[in-house]
Amino acid sequence: MAEKTKRIDIRVSEKELLQIDRQAAKSKMSRSKFLINAALNKQITVFDGGKDIAYQLSKIGSNLNQLKILAHQGKINIVHLDKFAGEVNAVWLLLSSSISQTEHMPE
């Protein structure tokens, strides 16, 4: 990564500064990082809901792991995965919904 040794000073109005800070906060970036990304035409995407999706996937993974352990112990032979298919579908719908609600910052 290149060392950042150059400085740029710009003048903005109070209203513009508030808008910049609001967008930077929404994108979970510092003001400087937000402005650099915006100036370099990099896409800035805000995605909320990742924690919910990770939690749901963790639950599904735990259940699948328990089934694997039971199968290795010989306690089960046949597994009906209809319930898991429904859970995976629910997580997929949550992810799809989150992505469609993702805000893209104006370019």
C-alpha cells in the first residue's frame, strides 16, 4: 500500500460538510476514506443485516454438524433434510431481501 504523504485542502459549506459526514457515517467509513473512494469512482455500498444472516447460517451449520455426528456414531441412517432445506431457503430470502435493500451511494 502506498504511503499517503500528500494533503488536499478543500472548502465546503456547512451543509455540504454535514452531508459528507452523514454519508461517510452511513457507509461506516472515515470522512477521508469516504471522499477518496467517492473521488476515485469506487462503488460505496452499505449492507446491513449481515449479523442476522451469519447467526442463521451458524444455527443451520450446528444442526448439520449434529446430524453428521449422529450418522458417524451409527445412531441414524437416514436423514430427511426437508427442514434444513426450509431453513436454508429462509436464510436465502433474508439475504436476497437485504441485498435488494442495500443502499448504493450516489456516484
